[in-house]
Amino acid sequence: MDEGRGPQPQPSDEALAARVAARDAAALAALYDRYARPVYSMAAYSLGTADAEEVVQDVFLSLWNKAGQFDPARSSFGAWFMAIARHRVLDELRRRGYQQRLLAGETADRLLATTVDESADVAEEAWQRQRGEAVAQALRDLPDEQRRVLMLAYFAGLSHSAMAHHLGWPLGTVKKRIRLGLQKLRRALAPPAGVLSDSPAMTHSSATRIVPGPAAPTAAAASPQHAVEPSPVSRPTAAGTG
């Protein structure tokens, strides 16, 4: 054994996704360790903890069945996977109705705009995982009106016209504030001149997608094929992926 050898590099998300597409349960478990917590945080914040557990199960089951659809030439794995999670959350919010979607978006805006305290740890964690603290801070720095429309678009999934109706603003004003907010996010998240960065928090897509990045939760073992009682979420194992 070579005691001088350092730790082996961890496989990329994209490499793990390719292995999941080939039905590698260990790769699914590795991605679970990286992404279960941000998925849970986002879902718990919008839907509540009980439904968040089911969302996590559904999202990772979707990954197991659809990993072959991921195209690394089009996006990073994190952007693709968290978009799946977000759409699953929005689907549930749509079933609950318009008012619950508004509540999720407006509450997200208030919490992000204020100093984070212990009662807001789930929401804060969700935003810190979005593309790192850089995105959360860039959002906090936006003018209130611009941040509000972006939060309503992301957390509530509202269209421009729905936001205009809810806020009592002209449709053109809503579109302008979204455009200005995204422009400011791009500038805030751009790497310094002459510096190339591979950090997800510094990419151009961060400002337009505002999607979560990876985390490493600790969770109990369970099969991805069966909904169980997670604590807070269930980790897939090779035995249950058949």
C-alpha cells in the first residue's frame, strides 16, 4: 500500500449520472449524498416537511429511471437535476392552488430580504445550496421590487401576467424588473476579469436558472423503489434498485 498516495478524486456528477443510466445503484447513492439535502430543503420550504419527504423519493426515483436523458453538452448535472426537483415541487403547488403558490413565493422573498435567524434555517439552507452563498447574497443586494418578482417566478412559478395581477403592476413593469434583476445577478456572479472559474456560483447560467447545487446529507438507508419513512430523507442502496 502506498501511504504517500493522497485521497482519490471523487467522480463528477456527470460521470455518476452516466453510471446511473447504466443502472449503477452505487452511483445513485453517491448522487443522493450530494443532492438529497438541497432537494429536501427546497421542497420542505414550499410544501412542508411531510410532503418534502415524498418529493425527495419521487425525484430520485425519476433520476433512476431517466438518467439516460441527461445531456452534459446542454447543461451541468446540477442544473438539470434541480430543475426536475423544482418542477416536481411546482406541480404539487399547482395542485394545492394559486394562493399557496403565492404564499411560498412571498415568504421566500421576506426571509431572503431579512437577517436569517434559526427559525428560517430551512429556507436559508435552500438558498445557500442554490448556487452557493454568492447567489443568495446577490439576490439580497437587488432592489426589493426586482428580488420580489424573481422569487415569485422561482418559488411560486408565476407567469409575468400572473405576477402583474398579484402585485398590481403593469405587465411591462414586471417584465422590466425581471430583466433588470437578471442583468444585475449576471454582473454580480461574473468572475473577475482575467479569471476563469469552474465554480457553479460563478457561471452565467446561475443568474438565469438560479438552481441548487450539491450538498452532502446524512441519511438512513432505504430503497429508491419504495416510499419509506425518511429521516429526513431515505438513501438508496444497491439492494433496492433491482
